[in-house]
Amino acid sequence: MAAPLPLAEVAAMRAAAQSLLDGPSRAPVETVRAMLALQAQDFAGGLWAVAVRDRAGEMRADLEAALGTGAVVRSWPMRGTLHLTTPADLRMLLAITSTRAIAAARGRRTQLGLEEADLSRGRELVVELLAGGVASTRTDLMAAIAERGLDTTGQRAAHLLGWLSQTGVTCLGPMLGKQQGVVLLDEWAPGVAPEREDALREATLRYVRGHGPATALDLAWWLGLTKTEATRALGEAAAQLEEVPTETGPMWFDPASAAGDPVAVAAAREAVRLLPPFDELLLGYTNRVASLDPEFTNRVTPGSNGLFRPIVSIGGRVEGLWRVERSRPPRVELDPFTGIAPRWTDALEAAAESHLRFAATR
């Protein structure tokens, strides 16, 4: 029997799978497609999560402009959280997740007085207001709906927009000033949703390809599945995947992905990245011990309140935190957990300069 993979090796393989290494540059849409979806509740952080992986040197303004093409959209495909994804992958993910997500929020909608009739009326009004390729800020859209007699005060607006997005009616697309515009998904990026079983089969393979090594519990967490369904999905994909023993138990990865390429994994071990809050390196898994020493968990997510701070990644391992000090000029301040070896100094400085260049173009 093969010896279990050390957690540091799992971390490096995950970093390779997630394109957290040096290599050829690629377009943002290719990065987003390779990851299937990247969490983007923090909008600026979501854009940086793309830029730090595609190695193309785009500025923030370039990525915001890319949202205006319809190649990448932002929506709530799973876990009630905003993600960047492609329109085709958004439909695929919604085919898997929407039924459970809509059911899970039903109680809260009832508390807010958003009954089925209100949701149906909201959908009618949104289709009417956005038809013909119109994009509207959330504020303007909800004000227009209210003018037509549907209450959008308080959290009703957020839950109505969430329901519209989870049912595939709307998504967030082009920039309108400093906000993303709400658009009709079928007008903005026409397409057809796959059947759920087909969607789950493809999503399972692509999740493992872009995140593995991972477990059934990781897949269940990420897609919002039951453990039973995630285990079945991985079993059905087993012919295209490889199971490997690790220090925390068996995991799956795609041997045809970067995680299965010794050269790519070796490069990932040497890669230094400043990653945004809520990055997939941690949020892509339910068990994060491969990348984050449990001793420092409270530093990354203080009080376990669901908020994840920006992290310093070296070889796929979280070695500290970072922030931008709003000085003149701005500078990156590092907050390492322990002493970081001098051999990483130049790479950390380069990573900081890369982020400052990116952010300066807003």
C-alpha cells in the first residue's frame, strides 16, 4: 500500500489544480471556466482571484470590462453566495443546486411576506423592465418594481433578487458605474440548462479537476449536496479520477489535471501568492487543514463568523495574512503567522507589487 501523502503535498497539488503557479498566461474566461466557479461575494476579491490565477497581467479595469462581454457573469449558483462563472456553467450549477437552495430560503421568504404570488409578480415585472437587453442597477430595478406596487423594502429586495437568480431569470453582468447591472440571463447570454444528472456528472469531474485532491465531503460542501449524493457522484466518476491516500484519509484527483503533473506540482510548491478574502484555496473545501494549520484558523476567520480574511499562500499553505495600507502611495502590509524564510522575500515583494498595480486601475 502506498504511503499516505503528507498534507503539504496535498496543498501543493491543490495549488497546482487551482492554477496558483507560474506558467503561460490565459484569458480570464479560461481561468473562470477551469475553476468552474470562484466565490465573489467580495467583488474586488473575486476579480483578484481570477487575475492571480491567469497570469496575464490584467488590471482590475480589464476584468470589469470583461464582464461587459457576457463571457463571465456573477450570480448565486450555490451556498447562497455570489460566484463568478460562465453563463453555461451557471446554468449547469443551477440545474444541480436551485431546487434545494430555493427550498432552504422558503421559510425566510415567508417571514418577509414574500409569498409565491409576490415572487411571480416580481418575475413578471423584472422581465418587463429588463426586456430588450436592458441592464439596471439593483437599486434602480427595485425602485421601479416598488413603483409598480410590489414592496421591496428591507431584505425583501435581496431575497427577491436571489430567488430570481437561483431560478435562472437574472444574473449580474455589465458594470454600471461602480455597480454591476442586473440583466436577464437568457437575453444576456442565451443557452439551455442540462438535465440534473448530466449536470452533476460534469460538475463532479470539473470540480475535482480544478480543486483536487478532494473528498466526497468537500464536493458535498461546495455544491450543496448530501454526502450520499456526493459519494455516489464521485463513484460514478471514478474511471476518470484517481484515489490517493493522504494523512487525513483518501482523496480524489484528476491525474490528467495539473495536480497529476509532477512538474506543475513542483512549480506550485515554489509559488507565492497574495490571495483575496474567501479564496477557493480555502473555500473550495470543507476540511481546510491541508492548507491551513488549525492553530491559525481564528486568525483567518476570526470568531468563526463566516468572514475569511486575505491570505498569504506559499506552496498552497497559508502562512499569514495581508492587507493594503491606504497610505500615499498605498502599500501592502504582511502579517505572517510565524517567521517567513528570507528566501521568499523577493517573491512576496513581487506579489505585493502585482496586487497594487491591479488595484490601481479601478
